[in-house]
Amino acid sequence: MEVREKLAILADAAKYDASCASAGRDQAPSPDTPGIAKTRGSEGRAVSLLKILLTNYCIYDCAYCVSRVSNDPPRALFTPLEIADLTMDYFRRGYIQGLFLSSGVLQSPDYTMEQMIEAARLLREEKQFGGYIHLKAVPGASPELLSLAGRYADRLSANIELPRAEDLVQLAPAKTHQAIEDSMATIHRQVLETRASRRRDGPRPAFAPSGQTTQMLVGATAATDRDILAKAAALYGLYDLRRVYYTGFSPIDHAAPGMATVRPPVLREHRLYQADWLFRFYDFTPDELATEDDGSLSLEQDPKLAWALRHRDFYPVDVNAASREALLRVPGLGLKNADRILRLRRFHKVTMEDLRRLRVSVRKALPFLIAAEEWDPAGDSESAKLAARLRRPLQLELFDAAQAALTGEF
């Protein structure tokens, strides 16, 4: 098979792996440059990666995967040299800034990992490639191979696949959460050891300097948003993951028992990413966010607004006296503006005009906060606070009506 034919098959098969930072959904592939995925780096800069599989042959029969052994799609296999040459060709033409390489499991986890490592080694050592490389860490591969992969890759990722261990046992019996998390633990341990060694002994080659990520399928089983967020929070805490990616399940023919037959709404993925951001940076917990009776996030309101409307007694928040944690629970206030308010109020009382100058989304925040002009000038009396609270219910009702169908910003 010609390389271009392989590229068409293996670039298309790679679209199901979302564990690289996507800048929206991958664009439709160009017939002249298949395999290019538009992404965003950790600093927010938009970049392009060659996103391909080593192979879509696989010895596993995961019920949710299009490349499973019992399915019959067109199959292809790159050699490591073909991957290195193809990457360099795209790179020299200015099409890409890096490579995202995943794979089906060919022969064994160790054999598959060896082939991907060889492609990365050829790029780094023989082709002198200085761009970004993201390698898939195959669960079950030996710790020695994972340690070697981190020498060549900027980032590694081992996909947890499903949030509940029992679902993985049912739909992907060749995989276990334990094996996947063992791979994550190996990567995390090596990252920590390398950092310690660099501090102690001076410069030495970095190990996966951009850390590790993982991916969870959304809507493949009956797992709730609460299940998904609880698992994500646990993984962040145990293995210091850079990101958990949430990917809507694409239904396939001959669904296994317990597997969904319809794709979940795209908005559900969006809400999970919003909730993920809130418990990582805003001090929310997963249990606070997914509180619908069935453990779901609200699709009508973003998770922060939904929490605020369930806890009206927490508001209004006084921007001149509240803690950083309280400020971060105000809809319309983000991390940067919360810190700016804390700095500003060291010098004078923060007014509504100050908030506008800080470009706070006053329309969203107004029902949930009080600025300087709403207090009694004689000394912030309790009567002034009570009066301010009594003004809020009407504002909240108006806010509900205005925001019912909006996603908004945090």
C-alpha cells in the first residue's frame, strides 16, 4: 500500500482519540494534506499537528472502538521510518509544528510501544526534529518502555476510556483500570524523579516535559456526569494530569449490552469541560456541580451559574470584603479579575465602574455581588446589607429569564 493510502486510512482512524488539546473540532481533512489537526498548546497558541495512528490493526475487541478486531474497516500499518519521513515532509513544508501518534495494539502492548518509540527516536536522533511529539502510552507496556518513550516525547497519554471500572470490564475485557493507572503511575513517577534529579544534579534530558493527559468517553454507558467528574478529579490528584479530555461516544453497529445506541449531545461535553475547569481552578468539588437527581450537569445553564442559583443564600458577595474563594463563585468573575479586585481594594473601595474598567461581565455578575456604591457610606451598616439583600430577589428572577438558554463564561 502506498504511503498516501495509509495516511488516508490512519489519519481518519486517529480522529477518535481526543487526548491532545483541540482547538474546537478537527476540520475536514484537505485532500492535499490529510491528517492535520488544529490544536492549542498549553499557552493557548494555536498549532497544527500531524495526527495519525501507527496502525488500526488491533488484537483487542473493545466494543466501543471502530478499530476493534471483530470489526472490518480498511486496515493499514505505517513503519516507523514512514512516520518519521512523513512528519519531516509536513514539517519542512510548514504544515505542522508537531506529531500526535497513537495506535491500535499490534501483537502486544510492548511491541506496539517499541514501534512508536522507534518512530520518535528516528525523528529526534536521525532527522533532528525539534518540534512537538505526543505519544500514546499503551496500557500494559513495560515501565522500561514507558520511561524510554518519555525521553523522546513532549507529552504522553494513557486513555482511561470509561469512568467506571465495571463498564470497562464489560466492554473492553482485555483492559483494566488497574493496568491503565499503572501506566499513569509509571509516567508520573518518572516525571517526578527527573525533576528531582535535575534540581540535584543539574541539567539532564527532560522526561515528557509537557506531562500526561487522558481521555474518557462520554455517553457510551449509563455512567453519569458525577461518575465522570469524580474519576477525573481522582486522576488529577493521583497522577498530576495536565488535562482530562471528554469525547462524545460515536455509536457503532451491533452495540454490546449496556452500551448506548445514540450519541450524547455535544453540549454535554461542553458542560463537562466547564465543570472540569471549575474543580481544577475554582475550588469547586465534583459533588457540588453534578447535583441533578440523576447525577447530570444542567444543559440549560453553565455549572457555575447553576450552583449560584441553587445557593442564593450565599449571595450577594461583597467585592470589598469577600475572600478570593467567594469571589470565584460569582458568575461572570474569572481568575484574573478576582485577583485584580483583591489588589485594587488595597487602595480604595471597588465600585461598579471599577468592575466595568476591569472588563468584568457586569451583566452576568450584577445579581450576585455588591460594590462600594451599594453600602452605607457611614460604615457599611447591617441595615445597608439587609437592604441590598432585599433588592436581589427581583434581579435574580430577571437574571434567570435572561440566562436560561445561555452558556456564558465563568
